[in-house]
Amino acid sequence: MANASIAKWIVDNCQGVGVNETGRRVAKKFGGEGNSRITSLKPRGSLRSLLKIAGEGDNTVWKLSR
């Protein structure tokens, strides 16, 4: 459940923000290490399985996968 809430927060708050910066923002908001949050946003990561991503950097678009 926590990951679903974090994924929704990412969609609502991280449009136009790349994976690395999004990971740092998630760590700041929800706790944890920035590097582990970044890893969770990469392919096969726990958060990434809940998200679809298009583009990169300033053109990143986050959407919920379900």
C-alpha cells in the first residue's frame, strides 16, 4: 500500500523530473536513502512496477501503470 501512495505522489508531483531527482525527492518526502529510492525507480524496481515512464530529464512523464 505504501508504494502505491508513493507512486501516486510521484505522478502528482514529479512531472518533468528525471529518475535520479525523483528518487531524491521521494527519499526526502517519505524517508530512506536517495540511492535506494533511485534504484526502486529503475527497471525492475519496486516503485517502477507501479509506474510507466516516458521521456527523460526535463521531459519525463510519469503515469500509474494500473
